[in-house]
Amino acid sequence: MNSLTARERKIVAIGILVGLIALIWFALIAPIMSGFAARTAERERLSARFASNERLIASIPRLRSAIEKRAVDFKNFRTEGESFAAVTEALKERLGAQIASGGGELRAMQEVSDKPGWARAWVEARMTLPQMIGTLEKIQNQPPYLAVNSLTISADRALQSGKLDLMDIRIEASSPASAPKPR
């Protein structure tokens, strides 16, 4: 084998030195540096989470007072009774009373099955347009508030006479219902 010249030996030595430096870099220094970076990112994430949790804890009194206020308002949106059947009956009676107080003629009423925790019923009546508008305002604007699910209007007489007369209407309304829990 030929011996290397002084220049070739320097190039080989520099290559070995660069290889050793690269090996030391990739084997020791880079993992340590990436560990520092990962721990720094984790510290920043935990610091942000800690600050968020502090804000949440600081807001507990405000949230508690808002919940207490809403609990009072909650009664305005829920119909209460001895049982769910009683709540549904109360809903039917309320709808019938609203129609009667508005001057309408009550024709029929019936409960409708709904998802658990809700009372739902429909009423059929005959009334004029102003009576219907007044009745709907009473239904929707007096506590406990009701949701009008559907309103069907049949004004067949208006086609025959050419003027708006008595209309047949059907109102379907629902309300969240609460009854005492069985013991």
C-alpha cells in the first residue's frame, strides 16, 4: 500500500475530526438541546394553563352569583306540578283559558307525547285575527313561558266572503316540566 502524502494525511485527519465533531453533536449535544427546548415548551404550556386556571378560580364568585340569578329565572321557564300528567293538564288548561280570555271559541284540546321532561299539548279554536294575536302574546309573554311549536290557521271563510272573518286555528305549545322526584 502506498503511504499517504502529508497533504492527504491532513485531509484524512480533518475528515476524521469533522466526523467526530458531527458524532459528538448528534449523539450528545443535539439531544440535550432538544430536551431543553421540549422542557421550555412544556413550561410555557403549563404556565398558560396555570394562568387560565387562576382566571377560572377568580371567576367562581361571579359564576356562582350568575347561577343563583338564573335559578330564580329558571322557574319562569318551567311548569311545575304534582306529576308530569298534572303538568300537561295544567298546560292544556292554560291554553284553553288564554283562548277563552281572548274571546275565542275553544273547539278541542289534547296532549301530545314529547321527549321526557317536557309537557306538550294542542288546542283548536275559532277566533278573529286580533283575538289570535292577543292570545299568542299572552301565551308567549306570561310566565311560565311557553314555546309555540306550531300554529295552523285555516281561513276558509275569507275565501268565500272576500273579507277576513273567523278563523280556525290550532296552537301546539310546550314547556319544560318538573314534578317531584319519586322517593
